[in-house]
Amino acid sequence: MRAETQSIVSSIEESLTLLRRRLDWETAATRLEEFDARAEDPTLWNDPANAQKVMRERQQLADAVERYRALESGLNDNVELIELGEMEDDADVVKEAEAALADVKARAAKAELEALLSGEMDGMDAFIEINSGAGGTESCDWAQMLSRMYTRWAEKRGFKVEVMEYSGGDEAGIKSVTYQVRGENAFGWMKTESGVHRLVRISPFDSQARRHTSFSSVQVTPVIDDTIEIDINPADIRIDTYRSSGAGGQHVNTTDSAVRITHAPSGIVVTSSEKSQHQNRDIAMKMLRSRLYDMEMQKRRDAADAQRTEQSEIGWGHQIRSYVLQPYQMIKDLRTGEETSDTQGVLDGDLDAFMGAALAAEVSGKSRADAEG
């Protein structure tokens, strides 16, 4: 076997070892049997919300087990084919099996990355809120560019994206927008994008073609289900209704259907304006529950960070990525060092490399914290 092929085999074996560890392979089959038994219990659906959670967890485990077995089979089968081809001096068989191994390596790397999504909320859908920073039209245009980038990324994954709230810029772009993104592990992937995003470019709105720096913030929270209790005192919230234009100002609601909910203790304000008043109220309450849950999780993360001896200079909730379009082209993640000169590809939604590096760094940080604890 050629040295290059042996390197590919070793890489696949390393990925399989990591997958076994993250799957807790020794108990995976037993856990799947337990899920199957619960799924066959007719009383499970007496609690629909819990039943959906159980079925989702069962499917995720079943998919992970099936994915592992397919990768292991692909490795073993093609190694055997290469050995057989070499014994019979059949170069075509060897070449075909080596190409198949390269494909197995790519799938194993992808599976390894997806295995990082093991957080409690990672499998949930996500709310993503984008707000333009100071800077008027320039920042509003940057917020719209980010909105397009995340929409393209989600569509490439087959996720469904729905506008929950939209506020257009005075001259161009958007002041703010909130989407709900539905898809497997939507929050797990998108949570890495929370923070401030910085753009440097020659402004298309500047007649003197000067370079401008713009900022927009991104906040990603999980769409939590009813099995997670979030205590909200009705006395702590104020609900306002108002008239709002639709996305892009193409139509104007004739009734005060948009809803704004203000949570006094936390200062959180959420809005929904794209549905009927009743639907907007329900959506806004979901957003508030999501934001309060995320706030509590952030407090816990901050407490854990405070116990670490090594801390990143830039936290997860601050500036995370720089996008330079002129005078040179470079996008760099300030948390992980991941960078690329393919700025247009990223702005067209090619974000997996950045998300993957951030996920790996987050998991690595948790591992260090566990070890120190």
C-alpha cells in the first residue's frame, strides 16, 4: 500500500476512534434499544412535547450509529480491495478503491465535526438576530450582507429560514432582522456566530471612495421546546402592539399586528411583525423564553470561564470576526485564527470551516476546564 494511501487510512482510523469515544460506543446499542422500547410504548404520546424530544434523540443516535458503521465498512472493504488488487497486480481495482477511500476520509471528517454538536440545545432550531451598529447606511448595508450570508448558508444545508421581524434601513440595508432557522442541529452550528462582526471596505456610499469600518452584531439563541421550564412572571413583562411595514417596505399592515414584549428584570426586548397579532405574540414569547434561557447559559459559561487560568482576549460575546474586502481580501476569525482570502465564498454562505474551527475550540476549552476541575 502506497504511503499516501496509508496516510488516508490512518486519518480515517483516527476519526473513527474519536467518533467511538463521542458516541460512547460500548453503550450505544443498548441506548438505542431503550429508545426503541420507549418509542413502542403507546403512552409515550400522552405527552406530545416529550414524545417529540424522545423521537428526535432516538433518530439522532440511530443516524450516528448508522453513519459510524457505514464509515467503518467503507474503510475495511476498500482496504481489502486494495490488498486484493495489489496481490493480483490489478491497477484499476487499486485506483478505484483508493478513490473510494478518499471519499470515506471526507465523510469521516464531516462526521467527526458533526459529532462536536453534543450540547444540550445543539439539536434545536435557532433564532438569529442581526443588528446594525453605529454608522448609518454603511452599517445597515453590512447587516444586510450578513443576513444574506446566513440565509445562503442555511439554504445550502437544506434548512428552512423564516423572517420573524424586519426593520429596514432609512436609505439602504437593514437596521435589524430576526430569522427562525429550522433544521437538524441548526442551533449547534449557528451558536458559533454570536458576537460582533467587523467589515473593512471601500464604501460604495462614499463619493470620495474612502475606506470605512462597520460593525454589526449577531445573536443566536435556541428555539427551546415546552419540556424546558422558563419561569416568566406576567407582571414582569409589557406587551405593546404597533403597526409595522413588511420586509423591504413592500406592504403595510392595516392593523396593529406587530408585537413588542419588554422583560423588565433583564431589559430584554423582543419583537415579531411578520404574522397575525396572535401569532406574533406567540412568536415573541418564544423569543423571550429563548433569550432568557441563553442568558442563564451565558452566566454559567462566564462562571466556568472565570475558573480557568487561561482566558481568550476576545470573549464569545464580543468581536469575533474581521472581514477585510479592501485594500486586500481576508476574513479572519479572532477566536481561532481560521482565515481565508475567499471573501466572496464566505459572503455567499461558505461558513463551515469557520463554524467547525469554533466548535472544535469550544469543545477543547470545555475539555481543559473539565480536566482542571
